[in-house]
Amino acid sequence: MQTLVLTIYFKDNLKDSLVDMLLEDGFDDFFYHKCSKYASTSLLTSPKEQVSGRQEYGVFEISLSQDNAKFLVNKILQAFGRDDIRIFKSTLESYKL
């Protein structure tokens, strides 16, 4: 079975809700990083964002099976939509000496 990595970028205000969803569904081994999304001022809503040129975002990285990935992506997009979330997948190969 192939292992995938989902990389989930999201507006920082969604972090707690996403963590709750992941934990409720048994996904309890993932990584979180703070990051920023840079955009043109027309896409930035608050004065702080317009001055800095960026929005506060977060990113989760989680490794899982293809079936679990499909389940999780569908659930996240149904719950939160596509406007403030970007999801990417890649294959994962364990490093062996």
C-alpha cells in the first residue's frame, strides 16, 4: 500500500477546528507549521494584511494511506470549502540506510 503525504494550507483561524476534526477521526500523528500567504492587496482584507502584504496561514503535514487521504480531503472540503484551504498530495518513501 502506498503512503501519501497530505500538505494542508489553511487560514490560521481554522487551525483549532481542523485539529479537532483530525483528532476526532483518529488522525493523531501530524505536524503543524505557521506560515504566511503572500498576495496582492486586492486579496488582503484587514489593514494589517494590506500593510504586511500577507495573511497568516498554517500548514499541516500528515502521512496516511490513499483511502484515508480521500476520506480526509472530502471531509475537510465539505466542512470548510475551498476558499481558505489548499490541499496537496505527494508520495512518501521511507528513508532506509
